[in-house]
Amino acid sequence: MTIAGSDSGGGAGIQADLKVFAAFDVFGTSAITAVTAQNSMGVSAIHSVPPTVVASQIEAAFADLPVASVKIGMLGNADVIDAVAETLSRHDANRIVLDPVLVATSGARLLPEEALAALVTLLLPRTLLLTPNLPEAAALTGTPLAMDETARIVQARALLAMGPKAVLIKGGHAAGPRSTDLLVDADGVTRFSAQRQGVGEIHGGGCMFSSAVAAGLARGWPLTASVSLSGVSTDGTKSA
């Protein structure tokens, strides 16, 4: 199941998530948290779905279908966060991949600053994998943008202390010819590195990646395998 916003351009959000689920041969369900007017150039309008309607969508899926994993993307505001957390808790959902969508690639703010506390308090403790990019990891920890791997591991461990079972800090916003993602959990650090691709500016990469991990979990793959097989890299290396 994906719980996220609708992207009219199809590059991110619910539309991208369902495409990824289909590519991984899993049946996708959805709960739409917001309707956005956007395309590859930016976000021009956002309309939040009432929290009760978001909760009803989740309830409808769980009442009729065996929801094997949940991906959470754009939530929009604290009231929706509260509704999502309460509903998932009632159904004891535990294979949750949370992509903390705070700001769109174009720069549009997708979660108000005041809603961050609700995200941390209500959802992170239920999360199996948190997948922030570098700006999101900095915002969630209240620290500067991590400029090297050591700082990213420190941020990841600070995020682990907030409740998720594992944190994957994505390296897409870093410099250099290779992009390295760091999967950090109680057992150590696993690195996934790949050569950068010259595809220009795109949006939705974080949505699709977290959805692919959720699809892998739904298929019964272990977390590390879901991360590895969902990305472009296969050279995962682990350290303490």
C-alpha cells in the first residue's frame, strides 16, 4: 500500500508508486493524502485530503486485502500524520517504509515545519525503514547538511534513536561521480554505491525507490535485499 500525494504529472507520488508496484509484480493499493498540480517543472497547487478521508481509504484496504507492506510518502500536515499513525497502529502494520517528503525537488514545501514533531513522534517509532535524502536527514536531526560519510552515519544513528529499525540515507544530493546510499541499523552500516547517470534533473526518484523497497518487502525479501534489488547498485558492503 502507498499512502502519499497525487502527482498530476505522473513522475512522483501515488502515480509513480503504483507503477513501481506493478513493475515488481505486486498488487498496489493506495490512500491519497493530497492532490497536487505539478509537472516536471514544479508544483503549482496543493489540496489536502481531510484526515478522516485518508483514514477511511486505509481502513478500506486493510478491511478487504492482505496488506503486506506500506510505503508512506507525502503527508501534508500534522492532522493527516495523526490519522495515518492511528489507523496503521490499529491494524498493527509493521513493514513500513517511510520516505519523509518535506520539500519537492522544485523547492515547494510539502510538509510544514510545525508538522515535523508529529512525524517524528507518531510515525518514526512504527517505521521499519526511514529513507531520507541529505536535506531531509539534516532537517529531521536539526543539524547541518552532512558533507561526508562520517557525518551522514552520525545523522543516521541520531535518526535510529528516534525509533525506526533502520535508516537509509540516500546520497543523490552529494557531489562526486558515484552516489552512495548508507543503510544503518543496529548491526552496522551497509554501503550501496553506483555510478551517477547523466539523466538531468528529475523528480520522483525518492518516491520510486521507497516504493520499490516496500514492494520487495511485500514479496518476502529481507530488508537488505529489498534495498539492494530496488536500486541501481549491487555492490553492497557492510561495516560495523
